[in-house]
Amino acid sequence: MRIGLLTEGGYPYVGGEGGVWCDRLVRGLDRHEFDVYAFSTGQVQEDAGWIELPPQVQRVRTAPLWVAEEDGVVHGRRARRRFAEHYGELAAALCTAAEPGTAQKPGTAQRRGIAAELGTAQKSGTAQRRGIAEKPGTAEADRFANALHGLAELARDEGGLVAALRSEQAVRALERACRAPGARRAAREARVPDLLTVADHLERALRPLSLDWYEEDGLGAVDLCHAASGGIAALPGLLARHFFGVPLVVTEYGVRLRTHYLTRPDASPAVRSLLAAFHGLLTAETYRAASYLVPGNAHARRWQERCGADRAKLRTIHPGLDATPFARVGEDRRPEDREKDEEREKQERQEKQEHAGPHTLVWLGRVEPAKDLVSLLHAFAEVRAAEPGTRLRIVGRPSGPEGEAYLGHCRALAAQLFPDEADGPHAVGRNPVSFEELGGPGAETTADVHAGGAVTVLSSVVEGFPVGLIEAMFCGRATVSTDVGAVVEVIGGTGLVVPPRNPRALAEACVSLLRDPERRARLGAAARARALELFSVEQNVAAFRGLYLETVARTPVRRPVLDGAGDPQPFAAPAEAHVPGHWTEPTPRAVPTWAVETPEPVTETVR
């Protein structure tokens, strides 16, 4: 089949976020064809170029999100009227929609007189008394979707909306919606600078509407659209479904709507409210239109359900990592190989891991406050009190200026907690805590780092999908982790999990493993087996292959299948595939008779 892969700031650009798993997916599905539609996020990314693409990538089309390309389109009176109508409807939906995840007091909508505008039935009983948050109403969702599709059709007819979205007409339409009866209080309080900020954000977010991707030989020619993330990256997929009926699959290893809620903390309440409403409605429309939603873990799945995703559409597929670089460390070698390399490995250990050994803890990742290295250092102080010969290796680079400052603070704390130790009166002292970077002495690769330690530690207070833990599991290492994000889902029963911000619990878990090498070996072997089963590239590719086939099988054929000469193949697709019906739905599983509950009589029959 032909797949349209939609990305934002990732594949096929060098170093793009999420580009690695996309590349592994494309290379693993070499029997399919891929058309890549990519948004770039900056000039630096575009200057870096693309990675080497496999032959199954037939076409790559890119567009910048960081700058608006002037299209020279000047709208006439009728087009301006259409734009004002659709943009005004979109702005009205933003001003009246209830923000997802916010509690609404009972009776508020009635007092403001916007119950009809919201179009949602108020809950009664306990749910209403508790003020449970309502999902965006059907009226707002339909209003937003109709306005979005109307703008897309206008852009397709007239050639683009770049000038219109940046015009004074757009700002005035947004102002009228904020001042209209029924608008939320935060929208009514918006001032001119707030309106300009929101209009500018909407212009950037709606730039995909003006692209020339929505043609028969563009996204109309693919069998399936796969958005590598939600948000703006999925917008071309929404339009391809609207114009051509192309099915859409959306993968979210990190829920974009949650990211938008955590951004712009210094903005005014009006700006935050309107932008949250826009991204909430866009996410709701994406979840509604998608055939399947693919979270990468249970943590992301719960967020999708909270944001309105239909549970029947969710298919969890864990990200796939390449286990090959870790095979040397994770697998036991043959006795003859071990004897042959014994002397060479002894020399390597002396040169590269002189302070590593069976009593070494390893931490690996990006240095930033969310990793809570301060708690790790305090926990290590208790570990040293129980096991004096233990050492701690912190391997990683700081993440931006904030990470640089945090790394300096951690170095100072380590120097304060652990004075340099010397083996004799004439020897140079050495701190039991070392700060290193990948590629430096003793830390050439990630596998080498894990090989130099007995236990891998994760001390984060905020974590998404812990890739570093999976790498340690591939290496067959026992782990001690904090209970955040998807850690428990990844570790299962193959490691120790403690509460975050609890140095004492972290220290006790580390000491228990350091004192029990047999238990470390058992947990490490179980961890490697679990990682190979659930988090390998092979399982990821196989899961997406099955999902693609299931999606296309449930979608009626939209166009005739052509042969190499361009002539239609009359029997390439079954006749019933042209008409949607029960045969395009998945076959329900048969239920055995013994599994069907038989109601028991309440009273005995009187004879």
C-alpha cells in the first residue's frame, strides 16, 4: 500500500525529534511505499538536511512552519466574505467552548445564558454537584470542524490564506467573537495585545491549510495517512480525509495537547484560554476523525482518554529500540570466546572503566532539574554509609542553560557531600561521584556505560517513556527507578520501583541489590527478556504492519487499482469493498457457551 507519513520537526531531517523511530518503521516496512510530508521547525534544521532515505520512500514534500511563505493571493469580495464567515465561526467556537480538563460549577452556563450555545446537556445528580469537567460540546466541535473545513475549501479554491490570516479582518473577527454574548469570561477580558497574540498563533497553526498537498496526485493518491504526532502534524491528514476519504492513523508517544497546557505560563489568562480552546478542539476533531489512535504507553493512553479519545480506537504500540548495540553486554558469550577475549577485556576495563565494578551505580540521561539528581546524591550518601566502596557514575550532557546551571549545582553538592578520597598519604584523592559525557573516557557508548555498573538508577520526578531504562534492560542490568510516567509499565516486575523525591527509599533499594548479586542477575535476565519481547524494533514494525492492514481493510476502495501500463485491473479488489457495510467491520470474537452467564431463578418453583 501507499502510506502518507506526516511529521513535524522530525523525519526525514537529521536530528529531528521522533525521526529515529520513523526511520526504523519505514525501513522495516520495505514492502510498502511511503510519501513523506514533513514540516520543518527552523532554518538550522533545514540547513542540516535529510538523513539517507531508503528506496521505498517515493516522494518527500516539505513546508516550513517557522515562516509564512507569501503566495501573492489577493481575495475578491466574495472570497473575503467567505473567509470572514468561516474564520468568525472558528473564533466563536474558541470563545464559547469549555476548556477540557476544567471543572464547571453547576448553574454557571445557565446564569450566563449560553446553554444553547454550548450545546451540551448539563449533568445531574452527583456528577453535577461535584462539578465534573465536561468534554467539549457537540455544538462547539461541529462548529469548529465546519469552520476548519470551510477555510480549507476556501484555500483550495483561491490558492491560499496566508494574507487573509494575517489581515486586520482576522483580528476584527476574533474581537467580535470575544465581545459577543455568550463568550466565556476569559475571552471577554481579552485586550488588543491579547487578540494580536492569539491571531498570530492561529495564523501559524493554520498555515497547512494553504499548502498544495491536497490534490489527486498528492495526499489524495495515498491509501492511508499516518501522522507521527498529534496537533499540527495531523492537520493534513484531517484534510485528506475530508477531501478524499483517506483513513488517518495518529501516533502520540507524547500527547501534544498536554504540552500546550504546560506552555506559555507567562501569557495572560485570555491568551492561555483561547489557545487552549483551539488546541483542545483541534485535538478532539483529530481524535474523532482518526481511524485509530496509537499511544506509546499507558500513561499517554490515559491522557488521550481524558482528552476525549474513543477507547475503541486506541491501540497501544510501544516504541521500538534497536537491541543490536546492547547484545554484546546483555548476552552471555561462549566459553571459548570468553577465554579468547579475557586478556583484551581486562585491559579495556583498566583503561576505560578504572573506577567501575560490582559496586558501581550508573545514572545516564539528560542533566536537568526534572531528573532530580539532588535526591540521587543524597540517596548515594546513605548508600556509601552502608556500602563504603560504592561509586556513582553520572553520565550525560546538560539540557540548555538551565541544565548547565543544574549540573554546576550538582557538582558542588557532590564535592560537599563526598570529599575526595585517596588510597594513601601520597596519592591523589578522587571523588566517589564522577560526572562524565558519552564519548568521553570510560563512556564511549551507552552499552559501555551500563556494562561498567552493577545497577542502573533513574531518579526522575517527571518522565515520559524511559528509553534509558529500556537500554539498561537490553544490557541485562537490574534497575532502581522512581514511580513516574510509564516507568512501572516498562519495568514490570524486573526492577525495583520507589516513590519519587524519597532519597531513603532509593538508597535502600540500591543497597539491597548491591548486597545480592544473585538477585541482580535474575532481575537483569528477566529485564532483558521483557525488553526483547515488548520494546524491540521488530515488535513495533509488526504491530504497525498489522494496524495498517486492519485500517485499509475497513476502508472502502476509493479508486480503481491500475496496472503498470495505467490500465484498471477489474478484479484487483472484491466488489463488496466498494460499498461500506458489515463486511468492512472487524469480525466479533466467538464466545464459548460455558462463558455465557445463565441467570439463576430467584425463587424455587412451587409444585
